[in-house]
Amino acid sequence: MRRLDVIAVLVLLVGIAASAIGSGLTPKERRPTPDFQNQGERASTLAPSSDEDPSIEMRREIKASDVSGTAFAIAPGVWMSAEHVTESCSQLLVEVEGRFMRGGNLVEHPTADVSIFRTSGSGPALPLSATLDPGQTGFHHGYPSGKPGDVLSSLIGRARVRVSGAVQRIAPVVVWSESQRFPRDIAELGGISGGPTLDAEGRVVGVTIGGSKRRGTVITAAPVSMREVVAQADARPLPARGPNLRPSPNRVVEYGNTLRRDLSVAKVVCLTKPRSRRPLSRR
């Protein structure tokens, strides 16, 4: 199996019925943390993260070859993705109609699987939200196996990821029950890592970082981790307002295609070795 487009972590869910990582950067001390709930959105009904949350074991190995994943715009030219996609890259590239924009100014969360980088431009930015409700529908968009794809899910609850292997970290996450894939024949979700998880208002409530096909679950970085890396990167995300076209279970593919076409969601490629010429052709 080729390494490209394959998810960079193996996830074993432990202790949850439906049952990484940083660059070592230290968040800026005492920086005021942007609050996604100061835009007039209501508070979550999902219980806050706790040390008593179920544990998910995730093993992290050193990246040995090129990988691809997904990123999404949170401000003009500012992208959020999964740290395991963007770490250890000699070149970080965003694919745009068969060509590539170079990414830079990478900022990685010190413990959670979230990162931010910048390019010369992007499509419309997606608003971030911290509101989570048990059972709510989640819309996951990106490039599973390197191709356009989408996943529909429902929220199960909170958990904590414990990472072993090349790094040892603990971070809060949110677990979703997968209900449908688009297209239905998607064999592996690897490549959707770093993609946005949206609520029914079109707001980002998580970053897809892994999952378990056997248990039918998708794992996302928690909103608190998004908030922290935004502060660390001194980014300026949009207020918590969704786009005019909102996602729904009846138009998952339509919505995902709109995000990809408009370059709000993009395929990101991590090259682990320097290249002297165009690295990849469009697939």
C-alpha cells in the first residue's frame, strides 16, 4: 500500500462503548484566548472535558514518507489542519486545480493534533464554534484516500487521546458515530485528516484526526484545542456565522463539493524530502 493518502496514525478505541503531535512549541504566555462563544452563540449542552472521560490509545510513529491530508481556511490565507499531517514536512503544499501553493509559518499545538499554516490565499473562510450537543449531526469533508469525499456522523461524547510511540501526549477529543460515507465505496478515511467537522449551521466544531472502521467512529480534535492554536498562531478567525448554504443530511456531497470548489477546504500535501521540481501530478 502506498503511504500517500493514508492516515498517519492507527487508532485503537479503549473503554468507550462506541468507542499526534506537537512540535514542542510553547503557547505564548498569558495571551488572551479568543473565545468562539463571544460571538453570540449559545453554550454547549455536552458536558465539559474531564479527566474521567474515556481513554483512546493512539500510536504515533515518525513520518517516513510523503503523506496527504486536508486543510480548511479559517481566515484569508490562514489554514487549519491536523498536526500529524503537517509535521516534519520539507515542503507543505495546498493543491489548487492541479497546481500547488506553498505553505509556511506553521504553528503546531504543543499537545493536540491541530496546526495552522499560511499561504498566499484561500477561498472563503469557515467560522469556528465551540457549541456541541449530544447526538448532533456532524459533517466531515475532505479528501479521504486523496479523493473528494464526505462523512455523515452523530456526536457520541468526549474522550481523551493518549498518544504513545514517537511522542507521548494527552489531549481532549470528541468522538462521533459514523453513519454514512460519500461515496459509499470509500475504503479508508486516510486523507480526510485535517478536514473540518461542521455542525448544521456550517460552523467548524472539530478537526478530523482519526477513526476506527471496526467501531464505526470518527475522532476530532476538541474545540478547546482549536481555540488554543488560534491564539498561539495569532490568527483571526471569522465570527461564528455559517455560510448561506448550510449542510444537511440530504445534501452532504453538494455541500462538500462547494467547499472544495471554492477552496474553503483543500487537499494538502506534505513532502518529507526536498524536491527540485513539481512534486506531484494531479490525480
